[in-house]
Amino acid sequence: MPIRSLLLLLLFLLCEPLKAQPSETRALLPVPLQTTWGQGRFAVKQAFTWQVFKPEQKALGAGTALADSAITELVSRLVLPGFTPGRPFTAEMARQARLTTPLPSANLIIQYGRIGNLLQVGEDESYSLRVTPMAVALTAPTHLGVLHGLATLRQLITTEKRAVWLPEVDIVDKPRFAWRGLLLDAARHFMPVAVVKRNLDAMWATKLNVLHWHLTDDQGFRVESNVLPRLHTIGGEGQFYTQAQVREVLRYAARRGIRVVPEFDLPGHTTAWIAAHPELASNDSTYGVAKRWGVLNIAIDPTKETTYQLLNTLLGEMTALFPDPYFHIGGDENDGRFWKRNPRIAQYMRDNKMVTAKGQLDKHALQTAFNRRLLQMLTGYQKKMVGWDEILGPGLPVDAVIQSWRGRKGLYDAVKEGHPAILSNGYYIDLNYSAATHYANDPLPQDAPLTNEQKQLILGGEATMWAEFADSVIIDSRIWPRTAAVAERLWSSATITDVPDMYRRLALVSKELEALGLQHRRAPEQLLRQLAGTPTALVPLRTLANVLEPVKEYKRHFQGFKYTTQTPLNRLVDAAPAESDVAREFGTAVDGMLEYLKLAPTADRFQGKPSRALLAYLTTQARLWQNNDVLVQPVLQQNPTLQEYAPLSSQLRAIATLALERLEQLEKGQAPTAAWQAAALKQLDAAKAPAGQTELAVVPAIRRLVEVK
């Protein structure tokens, strides 16, 4: 072993081991595998320095320059105000602060054994991080582990006034699952390169490692093709990524330890393809790029050899552009109606025995045949095929990877048939469910009815952000910070399940992401300012917006407002949070007070400080909502785009009044009369009605308050 490696090991190992402390998560998310906190701290001084120790360049081989630039860039992302008070630690500062001496003498010492193979699923991503009062040491078998360790180090940085320090700690960490992804839909609403990059930054910060880039759908074909340019010029309608931009994103992702898996959705979701190449159609109709949302069930013709010739031409180009060994072909939401209605295709299906036991045309058999042809092409280009769970069926080679979105059964069925599989069901963040809902969803729960061999085939999971109701302005607010909860579920141990602690850390991560350049808080606030018009109007409008959430699932399609690809996403529903922190915190306080009341004698129930504090908080919050209606109604009425939200403000005032009445009853030890309670519950039922595609998120908590005896 080289002398400098021995010296580094001495620094890392010969320090007196830290005494074990009770496990604390502090600001870390995802939670590391093993964490031991000490009592000391490392003070970050203005003369902060760092070093990298690695094998000789010949041993490292290709990728050395990429690893070095990646580590330098991410060291600069540590944001160390102590280096230059009040200013970020920039890339230029990081280069200047890097020591090249042969002996370990810097404040931060980094060592890795080899260049990690980013494109290998299951590559070693582990790392060890030690912070002592003297120095910081980060070691990893591969440079990928170093990138993760730097993300953890960033979360350890503590700022107190003008002082910057790191807590004394030993961390040993590695991911639970190898595939930890985020699907970004650039087909429904185009996402410029800057949007993709800042979400890659957030993925690095939360240790996600796969960007699933949904590039084609009915509403757009979003990547430049030199061999079939009509696809992006007509199908992309002027909004597409050039191949140079794709390579730029690939480099940016690689420097953060993130793979990029492209998706070209086939044979359904292909209206944009057919608009560019009508010869692909399964009927005689002509199509333009789709302007409406929904499942259109427009599919290409899988019975013509010319279809496969065109696809093979495109795949030859795109598999060369995207280096990842996995290539996603979609395969979802095609009911085969156009195939069955076409006499020629129907006869083809009969001739090839693609019929059910009842003699009906079997669209799944035809799609399976189509998938096998695609798999053959992709195999020829040294790619592994990934598809949504609809592609699973008899005759599908086990090399195909199944991504389950329809239910856990699809995941289990896939691995039982020998397919590697990825879970997305339960991680659809576009449905506006809470972070806690996603957090409780485990790709591999303890009761999974699988053998150990089958469990090994579950690669991990992906949060999916479909973009019908998210454009490039508000997309961050629909992804973050809730996706960080998914990231922890995919990285950390299955035993990490403390929901209140997750939310505590999620708030810290939210601030961290904003510092990285995400706009999940700034963009909605700016939209609120535009809607309010004046600073005076902003405060009551924000008070209302903070307790609204967009309706769940896909109900927004069916509530009286017709959306198209051209509809601006600039209404109050778009500024409202996907999950209301205000409503959640109010609900937590309600539950805390109700638990306390169960334990405390009636006469003493509000004598203690905790119960008095909860009562005061709930009363203050309810009174704020009650009084807000008279302030916000003029704002709502003066703006035509806000008028539809007036009923929700009225309902908020009404149910806040109920909460105040019930809190007063509880303080006096009075039980509600049956008539009062029945009237209150009726009012709460009415308050559940959505308006402007939003709903009042505080209704469930106030209902719990009303129902308690």
C-alpha cells in the first residue's frame, strides 16, 4: 500500500473511537446505515483546505478527469461561509483550497480506491465519513461513494452567527436499493435544461441515482433526431433537446453520480410520432400533436415491417446517444382499440393466433410480439429493455425489466417470473399525496410473499412526476421536498420509519434544496404575489393558499375546467402546496392535544404547560383563519381568476369558528350537545367540496376535534 494511503488510514483509524451515543438523525436525510455521534466539533476556518488521495492514474483508467472535476465541483457545493464570511464556497475557491502535497495535511481528506462504474446497477456506492475536532476524512471504495459522502457532509454543516462547524461523528453508509430514481416528464410540458440540472442537484443532495427522462408522449417528441428530423421538428413543435444539450445533461448527471435512462413510449402514447410520420398510424386518420390530456389510446401499427424499420433507425441513433445500459420503451395504457377496429390488423391477429380462449382478439398478445421485436433490436444495441408493467406477459424474455405502476401485484408477478423489477406504484408524486404516504410505501416490505432469490430481483423504485399539471415554473414545487421522503425509503434501512422525525428533517432539507437553487418555495410565492397584485393583499391570500391543496389523484381533469397543453398554470391551485405544512402541523397539534386529554384528569387537563401551549396554538391558528375571510374576500372578488376560491374562504371561516367553539368547550370541560355536533359535522362535510381544483386541507383535523367527546 502506498505510504500516503497508510498515513490516511492512520488519520482515519488511529483516532480514539468515538463513544457510542444514542442514535440521532439530526439533519441527515436519508438516514445513514450507521451513525455514532461524538461530543466535539470541527470548526471550519477561513483557511479551509482539502486533499484527494487515489491510486495512480494508470490504475484508475478512464474517468479520472470526470471524477476529479465532479469531486471539485461538489466540494464547492458544501457552502462554507467560514472560508469567506457571507459568501458561498465557489468552485474557484475549491480549486485554490485543494492541496497537492503527498502527506495528509488538509482539513478535509478524501480517498477512494477506483473510478466507480456509473452505468453498472449495483456498483459500490458505500462510503465512510469521520469528523473529529482535528480534521474530516471521507473514504470510499469508488468515487461514487465520495459523491454521496459529500452530500452527507453538506447536511452536517452547522452555522451559528458567523461560526461554521461540523459535529464530531463516525458514519458508515451504503444504499439499501441500487435503483433510486426520479421520473421527469418533459413530454407533457417541456422542461428546459436549467430545470433538469437543478433537479439533478436535488437528486444528488438526497442520494437518488437514476433520472428517468420521459422524452416522448402524445403531446411531444422532445429530443433531436438527425436521422428522422420530422420527429422533433413536427412532433416537438419547436420544444426539444438538441443532442448537444442531451450530452450536456448526461455530463452534469454523471458528475453527481446519476444515471440517465431515456424513455421513448411505445406503442401507445404516440400521437406526436404519428403526426410526424403518418405511416406509423394504425388507421387512416391523420393527427396533429395532441393538445389535450388523458389516455388517447392512439397506437402505432405493429403489423407492418416499415414500422420496425423506422423504429430500428431511431433506436440505432438514440441508443448511441444515451450510454446507460437500460432503455425504457414505455408500453403502458394501450387498450388496442385501433388495432381491433382495423380489419387488416384484426386479420393479422387471427392469422397469428392472437386470440383469447373465448375467440376474442388479444391485443396483449400483439403487444407482446411487438415488445419482443423491440427487445431484439435493443439487445442488438447492447441495451436492456425496461417497460411499464403492461408489457409483462407470456413469452416476454426475462431480460426485460418491469416497472410496476399499477400495483404491488405487478411487481411481485414480475420477479416471480424472473424479471428484474422497479416499484413506482405508491410513488406517484403528481397525485398530491403526502410525504408520509410515500414514506410508508416500501418496495420490499417484510411480508412480501417472495423467496430470497426473488427479492434480489427488486432493484428499487422511482418517484414519478407526470407533468400534465406542472410546467417548468412550478415543477420543483410538485417534486420537492416530498421526493426526499421517497429517497430515504430507497436508501435507508427499512427500520427507519419515524414519520414525525422525517417531517422535521424534511423541513431542513427543503431549506437546503432552496440554497442549491431549487425553486420549490420561491416559484409559488412569486405566483401568489402576481395573483395578489399588492403587498397588502398578499398576506391574506397566502393565509388561504397555505391551507389549500390541489385535489388528489387525477380529479383535476374532471372539475369543470378544461385543460389543454396551452392552458397557463398560473391559478391559485398552482401556487397551493402539494402538501400543506400548515394543515399538517395543525393536525399534529390536534392529535397531540387529544392524546393529552385522554391521559389528564378532566379537572387538570389544561393546567400543564404542554396542554396550555397546544390550546393557545390551536386557538390562535383557528382565529387567524376565522378573521382572514373578511380580508381576503375583496382580493378574491377583484381578480376574475381568484373568484372561484371565494367559497373555500367562506368555508374556512365557518369551520375555524367550529374549531374555536370546540376548543372553548374542551377548556371548560364541556361535552358538545348532540345537535351542535351533528350541525358541525354537516358543516364539515360541506367544507370538503373542492373549488378551483383545490380543497381545504384542514378539514380532517377539525373533524377529529369536533368528534372527540
